Amino acid sequence: MGEFDHVTALGARFELARDWGSVLVMDSGSSLTEADRGCFLIAGSHGSAMAARLTLPFTPRAAIFHDAGIGKNDCGVAGLLVYEAFGIPACTTDAATARIGDGQDAVQNGRISRLNRLAGAAGVTPGMSVMDAMDRMARSVSAATARAPVTRIATLHGQPIWLADTVSFLDAAHAAGVAIVASHGAAVTGAHLLGIGSRAALANDAGGGREDAGRLGLRRLGEAGIPAASYSHLSAEIGNAHDAWEHGLLSWVNDPARTLGLTEGQTVQQAAACLARHLETRDV
């Protein structure tokens, strides 16, 4: 174990070399600076939402905090979901295995208690040593390609199939082909798609809700002659277009889309292929 590089007003910190790079270990995540941006972080701080709020501006690539005994409303680990929302794997050290506020003890003795889904996808499991968990997360992050705001997931019948976690990522450059957005299908989504000249679209139904607002924008696309449909919020996560592509099932279809053969219960991929075939025919 290396010596502490230095001690700040908020405790000690040091860098630890690994075969994939280095990990920044500190007693408190509050001592992060601009120079630490993009680090791999092990902190003795609790893993609350406040800790996430303080550390995320420095965009750690993976992070381990202390679970602080987890506590009321699971507050000691609430930051893990915040990190997940930003696409960052994170987990917490079990309070019974390492002292809170002591990064070196976490490295030497810590075991994992809780983790977000991205950490789990990297192979982290409860009970694993802190350093094994960080090694797995770091290798996973290093091997992964950062997800672009808009992904061209496929080309079907000569048409691009676009995935976007929010419709606001799309612009006129994505008008051709089929847009699969993880936004709700409400009026603002339909207005944006109309504004960029989208030719076909699928969106999350957001459960429909009051006055079926979750599909209102898709209805308006239909009134403009643009085929569109919603996929069920129970089949794919809102805000996650890749999940829609892999697991989405149609829950509602507007009139232009229905004339093309789209029906409730189809997969998003089946619907995209049908829409692309129609667009190919129009382009001939």
C-alpha cells in the first residue's frame, strides 16, 4: 500500500497504481478538484445523494463510497442510483468492514454491500473486496465505448434506425429513417419530431396517464400523416432507448402506422423494420 500523497482539510488522499491505470483514494470525496476530473474514485464518504451531488461535477468514471450503515430510507446508498442515471458504475463499502471517512481502510479491508446496475454488469457482487470491485468496474469502463447521444443502431431497407434517450438529442440530421426515442410520446415530443421533419417515430407511452397525454404527440404526428407508435412503459425503461430496441413492445399505433401493418404487441424491432420498408418504397 502506498503512502498518502498529502493530507487536506478534508482528510488524506493518494493514488494507487493498478494494471489498468490508477485509482484515487481519499477520505472525503469533498476534496475532489478540477485536476481529478475523470478519475476512478474510492472515497470514505457516505454514499448518499448529497455525496453524488458533490462528486458528479468531477465526472468520476467509477466510484466506491461508504454505505454509512445504509440507514433510514437507504439514504447511505442513495447516491448509487444518481450515479446510475449518469451512466457511471458505483457501489458502497460495508460499514462493518471499513471505517467511514478512511479511504485507506476501505482499500485494505472493505467489502461491497450495495451496487448499482452498471456495477453489477461489470461483475461486481456483494461481499467482493473493494479493490476487486474497482478493478472490475474500471476494466468495464475502459473497454466500453461511450454511448453517443444518438446511435445509429441499424440500417433496415436502406433506412437508418436512430436511438435517442431523449427526443431533444435529435435534430434535422436525423429526420431520415426511423426515430426510436425513450422520451414520452406527449405533445412536446410530437412537436419536436415535426419540427425536425421526422418521417417515422416510436416513443414510450409513459403509461398513457390523464387524457392519454403520454401519446398525444404521436396522435398529432398521425394527423400530419407521419406513422408513429408508442411502446409500453412496462416493456422498456423510459429514458433508455437501447432497452426499447431490445425489449420494447408496441402498446398503441396511430392511423398512418396501422395502415402500414403496425399492431399492438409487435416488438419495436419489428415495427422499425415495417416503417423502414415503407420509407424505402416512398424513396423509390
